[in-house]
Amino acid sequence: MQSQVIICDQQPVYALGSAMLIHQHPAYLKAHIIEDFSKLKEVTINTTPRVLVIESAMFKVSQTQNIELYSLIKKKIPVMIVLNDQDDFVLFQLIENGFSVIVSRNVSKDEWLKGLEMAKKDKVYFSNEIANKVSAMMHNMDDVNIIDKVYQLSLYDKYILIRICQEAPSKLIASELGHSKRTVEGHRTKMMQLFDVKNAAGLVKVACTSKLYDHYLSNPGLYDITLCANTSSL
């Protein structure tokens, strides 16, 4: 039975190119392109066999409601993630959240279609570039542990870590977050203990090793100050 492919991608040229691959393939019905995350809810309603292709930039793992929506969709519809080149940080998060078919943005036509087929069959599949990244991660468990700990941080702590990378003083960070300098320094001390580092330079290394800062530069909207403020755990 032919399946419809839903392409959720904010890069229109890439989405159109993907749709052309689908239109030329006898195993699939016409592709449907959506650009708005909120429209993903509609995907779960139709009973037509479907496969969802979604770019990693739309996987906003820092927002609980989005994680819940993706979890719901995964139970009903096969999903293939297209990982953006800048999104190394989110790769670990995708795997942690149970996504088992991931291909890189610059993947070949054959690998892209194979990923789609493996998603339909509920199999595990990583394109060659993704498989190499996962293999490198597994061979350096110290980095994996750091990534895991960074992933577990609250958005509040991630914001502080990012601002430390930007050499922002605690007083300024406190003003941005609506808390006292002492509160921010308390969070910084807790993170230094968590990562077993002695100073701010050690925290900067953590942010770089985990690719948190790179992820922020590519997705600044996920770390909006209005989402971070007034959420201190102290």
C-alpha cells in the first residue's frame, strides 16, 4: 500500500527537492509539505498510511509540550529525522528520545530513500555520516557523559552556561534572569561541581565539548530569555 509522506522542513528548497523524490517513487503518494510546527497535530488525525520527515531544527527538545507531541506522533506515524549540519548537540537528544531513523542534511538520494523505507518498517537506520558521529561518541564515553549531563540541565542553567561562554559577568546575567547575583553564582557553583571543573574556563570547555554553544548559535530562539527567566531551582 502506498504511503503519503509529510515533509516538515523550514528550508523550502530542500523540502521541494525531497517532495520531487517522493513524486518519482512508486511506493509513495504525493508528498505534503508543512512549515509550521503546530500543524503537526493534524498529521495524527488522518488514517491514510503516512511517514513523517522532519528537520532537526523543528525538534525543540527544550520545550516539554513539544517532546510530548513528538512522542505521540511517533506512536502513530513512522518518523525520519533530517539532522542539520549544525545540530550535533541535538543528535544525542534525538537518540535519547527514541528516534531511530536519522539522516544528515547532505545525505545522498539513495540513503534518504533508504531511511524513509526503514522508518516505514520501524527499523533502526543512521546514514553513513550520522553512524560515524554516533560511533565517535561511543568511543569517547567521557564526552558522552558530558553531553548527557548538559542535556539534563534546566533551560535556566543552559542559559547561564551560554552567557558564561560570552564572558557575561554574574551581575549582568542575574539582571537578565530577574534574580540576584548570588542566585546565579549558586547555579554556576552547582554546575562546576556537577562537571567537576574548577572555574568558568572549565564550564566553557563543557559547553564546547557538548556542542551546547554551537547549538545556541544555530538556534538562538530556543534559549529566549523570556523562557529562561524566573525558573531558578535554588
